[in-house]
Amino acid sequence: MWLTGIVLFLLIVYALLILFYTKSWKQIPLQSTEAPVADKGHPVTFSVIIPARNEEATILRLLESIKKQTYPSSLFEVIVVDDHSDDQTATVVKQFAENNDAFSVRLLSLRNDALNSYKKKAIEEGIAAAQNAWIVCTDADCLVSPDWLQSFARLITGTRAVFIAAPVAFMEEPSLINRFQDLDFLTLQGITGASVYKNIHTMCNGANLAYRRSVFYDVNGFAGIDQIASGDDMLLMHKIWKRYPEQVAYLKSKQAIVKTGAAPTWNAFINQRIRWASKATTYDDKRIFAVLFLVYLFNLSFPVLFIAGFIHFSYFYALLVFWILKTIIEYPFIKSVAQFFDKGALLKYFFFFQPLHIAYTVLAGFLGSFGKYEWKGRRVK
């Protein structure tokens, strides 16, 4: 039964990790909407950068939501960078800009460069054209709340932060795949908040983050990570953290939550997670690599137990016990995070989604280390 002993050891270490994340998430102060926004003599100014490739179906919705910001329109601009779209994305943005001339929207277009990381190039071009002190990044398929920029400004005013990670959630749909992704993504969001708040490792999501424009150039931008297709968020964050280790913050504000669309199919979902996993071997932050390795080994132990069950039936019982224990360990954490995102209704699926979560974690982790994947219609490493 040595195999059971190894899995039990992994479970104990994993439980301690999840307990730490749970406690840390709960300790993050929830931003007060009564906090001051900015010194009127020194207002916080933003340049919102939106890389877009074939997003004609969603870009208008995002621009309309940004237009509704309660933050003064004179203090922010929007820069959409068209990444070689072959649909009407550029036309939609141009028409919106023409019909809203009091709202600063600019459209840039990438040249025909042969790259492995078009998104980083798009963000880089946007930052080069930006006129304001703070860069805020989001994706073209997202929606933001009216107080989105206001929430960033409050945190900037009250801290010395130069990089801010902020919350992201999936839009709600009734399908099974959406509910699974929605619940699974909550775990990642909770870990993001807890790890950034406690400064134990760097983690963020490119759909909702902000950093000083000057700091981007202080760390030489994407230089050194520009050959990697993904990582415009976490790899850049770690570069900034190395230079400013005490000035990276997490914005825990319901008003700052950005909503994005979940992957529409299982194939698209796996492709997305392979893309995310592909960054793991390039992380300079060894702290997060250690966490990912532990999580991967623990999840890998479940299919190993399943296979071992055909050799000795007792391993099937062990598999069930560890499945239940894993759920019990994770439940307080996911419940706390779900309450913040107002997604408590998803918790009833948590136990039954565990096999899917384990399977994709093992599969995506393996393929992310060795394969290529599709992203925005391109085959990249």
C-alpha cells in the first residue's frame, strides 16, 4: 500500500497549501466604495489597451461598457490594436470612434511581422502610443463595470502600487461546460488574490490588470519573454515584481470585476488551458513552479490510483476516499471565493466536477509542456 501512503503525503501538503490560500483570501481587505478616488491636483490617468483579433462580435459591447465609466472621460483613453483581423473588427472600432468623438478611442494596426507572440506586440504598440501614466489591459471579448477604472484609481491613490492584478469572472451560461469552467476559474482567481496579497508568488490575468507605463519601460517591457506566445500578463508581472517586490497589489473589489466569455467547446477549453500551462516551464518565479508541481502531482495521483485499482481492488476505495477528502479540503476556499463573485449557486456542482478537473489538469499540464496549440487561428508554441 505504498502508493496510498504517497498520495496521503501529497494530500497533507496540498491541504496545508489550500488552508493557507483560504486564510489569505479572507484577509484581503474588500475595497470600500467610499475611499477617495484621487487628488484633484494630481489625478490618475489611464490608457486602456485592447489587443483585438477577429473580435467583431464582441468589441462593440466592450467599448460600450467602457464608455459608461463613472471615471471622468478626460482622464482616460482607449487604444484598440488590431492584430491582423480578417473580419470587420477594425471597421466596428472606426465607426464607434466616429460616433463617439467626445470619447477618446484610437485604432492601431499591427504590421505584417512574423512573430510567435502577436498579443505582446499589440500591447507593446499600444503602450508606445499611450499618453497617460497608467496602462490598463483587458481583452476584446470582455465586459467591464461602470466603476472599473474608479476602483483602480482608488487603490492607486491609497497605495504605492506600480502593478495591480484584478479579478476576472466568466459570464454565466446554462451549459455544462460553462458551469464547469466558471467554477474551476473561481479557484484560479482565489489563488491569484491570495498569492499576490501575501506576496508568495506572482499571478494575474491579462483580462484585468494595470501597471505604470514608466515601469513597463523600467523593466524593458517584454524583452526576454517576447518569444513566448502567451505570458503577456504573468511573465511581465514577475519582471516588474523583481524590480518592485513590495509594490505589486491585488484589487479586491466587486466593482473591478471584469467578465469574459468562457471557451465555447471542450476542445477550445483544453486548448486554452494548454496555452496557460505552456508558460509553466518559462516561469522565472520558482515559487509558483513549486506550487504547480505539487498540484500536478496530486492530481496525477488520481488516475494512477484508478489504474492501480485494476491490479488491486482496494485502490478503487482509496480513490473514492481521496476524492471526498479533496472536495472537503477545497470547499471552504471555493465557497469564500464564490461568495465574493456572487456565484454561490455553482457550489452544488463542485463534488461532481472533480473528475473533470483532475483529468484536464493532468492532460493540459502534460500537453502544455510538450506540444503546440491553436490560438486565435494560429498554430503557436
